[in-house]
Amino acid sequence: MEEVWKQVKDYPDYLVSDSGRICSLKSGLLKPSENSRGYMLVTLNGENKRLHRIVAMSFIPNPENKDQVNHIDGNPKNNKVSNLEWSTNSENQKHRYSELKKSNKSK
């Protein structure tokens, strides 16, 4: 399947892909950095932004206006659109707990 690119809302000099990559029209692909909680950050016009939120805002409709983005597989480095979903804080916490239980059982 071919990677789909869209312009980042409010940042016309940047494109984001459904594979979780981001590109500057001036300098090419950006290399994300990792914050202390494992989330990938990119700098757009001097501002640090969470990559998963950029992907979700660009590709996933949010008709219920949910305020958080959940990583379905529990991996904050997997920012593919297929791994992201809008959620409430409550839904996100429940998912985190269920993923934690699964990973503890496999150890």
C-alpha cells in the first residue's frame, strides 16, 4: 500500500504521512526525538509537537471531539494511523491498564 501524505494543519511547510512520518518541505524528512514517557516529538516552526497527535488530527475523524489519542498496541513509538484512535481520558486509562495486564502475563 502506498504511503499517503497530507499537509499538517496550521503548518503549511510540513507534511505528515499515514505511516507516522513527517517531512519539511524545506529540509526533507524530520527525525523525531523521544520524550521521557516514550512519545515521539517533532519540532515544527520551533514548537515541539507529539507526532501521534499530528497523525491523528490529519487522518482520523473525531466526530465525538475526544481529547486524547490512544496507541492501540500500547507502543508510543508506533505512530501509524492504523495504530491510533481518538479516546477520552477514561478510555485511555482503561486501555493502558488492560495492555499492562496483557504484557505482565506474557513475562
